Amino acid sequence: ALVGLRGAGKSTLGRLLAERLCVPFIELNRMVEQEYGARMPLLIEMSGLATFRRYERSCLERVVSENESAVIATAGGIVSNPETYALLLRRTHSVWISARPDEHMGRVIEQGDFRPMAHNREAMADLKAILEARRVDYARAEAALDTSGATVPQSLVKLQKIVMPWMKR
């Protein structure tokens, strides 16, 4: 399971790693959206964050019970639900994918998501505060990979080296 903030590289690296390992790639947010029939922002707006987190936990429970091996990209906020995060840490091998705050922001904007900057001059300060607030929880992951200043292929090689000992032979 890959944990970390948006823009760290969880989806990009996760998809490529899953291909290399010949295992399913599961983006937990997308699974929640498919299961419950709405995009994540709309789900949260309509039903509330607590309901979204309940859906997220339900999907995670199903993923870990139905897949012997898979690469899971989680939402950055999964650490905000202690029970769900504890389940993730118990049932998966986990890697905290991180980057410098400016790289997080740049990658998110590169993907066409301008929400972090929309009507918020303090977006970078907010991002740094979120990173700092979640640092202790993210650091509970089994391993860490800093993608700062690295290309996708370079980061993928490092990630493969991390996960190879966990693969069943």
C-alpha cells in the first residue's frame, strides 16, 4: 500500500509497479467512487467526510480480503481515520511516498488540478502544515521513498528495491 499526500507519486508509481509485478493496481479512491456512484468531492459534499471514510474502510477491507497481492494507492487522508490506517498497516506492506512540498504542489497542478491554489494564497503554507501534521502517521509505514528531484523511472527502481523482499517466492 502506498501512502502519502497527493502529488507524491502514489498513482503513477503504483500503476507502473503493479504492471512490473503482474498484480492488480487498485486506487482506493476510484474504488470508492465506483462502489458508491459519485466522484469523491461530490460524495463528501453530499454525505460528509465521515461517510466517505466509512466507504473507504469498507473498500479497503474488501481489497485486502480478496487480493493475495496487489498494489494499492490510498488517499492522502487515510491516516486521519486511525482504525482504517491501523487495518492498512496490519494487513499490507506499506510505503510512504513523499516529495518536497513544492514538488507535491507542482505535480498536482501539472495534472490539471488547480484546487490547491484556487482562491488560496496560503496554499503552500497549508500544504506544509498538512505534511507536518501527518508526518508521524505517514512515518508509521514500513518503508519510505522520497521522490524529490527524481524521475519516475528512478523512483520506480527505488520502489521496486523496497518491495522485492516482500514478494512471495
